Amino acid sequence: MSVAYKKDEILSASRAARSFGKVLADLKEHRKRRIAIAKNNELEAVILPIEDYETMAEAMAVMEHVEIYQLVQKRKRKGSGKRTSLDTLLKEERLAV
């Protein structure tokens, strides 16, 4: 997935390090929505306000639950009665960690 960043949202790693307090203040006071950190002209990280990060983390958790629910429903429809270990199931669905 590719995300477009505004020019004022991208900082070099060295500049971000030198002005980290200002970066945090800009995010906290909503002057900036996010800050992308570039190193050697490659985007390496994004700094977000904590509220945005928590919202994203919650959304990911919901998506994981939806995927698990869909997997259970799929297995129910198959109805083979065959038992499968959790590890095997996760590998089959490419969810193995």
C-alpha cells in the first residue's frame, strides 16, 4: 500500500532528531497530522499522535477477530468432522506467526 505524504510531513532523520520536541508539539497541537521520517531519501518510519495509533491498533484487533470468525465459519461449512491442530490451521490460512 502506498501512502502520499505532503512535503511538510516529511523530515530527515537528522532534522527530526534535532527538533524532536517541536515534532511532538506539532503532533500534539494538531499542526501536523503525522510526520514521515526519511533516511538516505527512503521513508523509514511515521510518527503519529497517540490517539491515531490507538485507533489503528484497535482496528487491527477487530480485523484479526473478523478473520478468525470467518475462518471458523469456513471450517463449519466444510463440516468434515476432521480435527485439525491450531498450528496446522494457522499455517493453512497463512496466519502463522
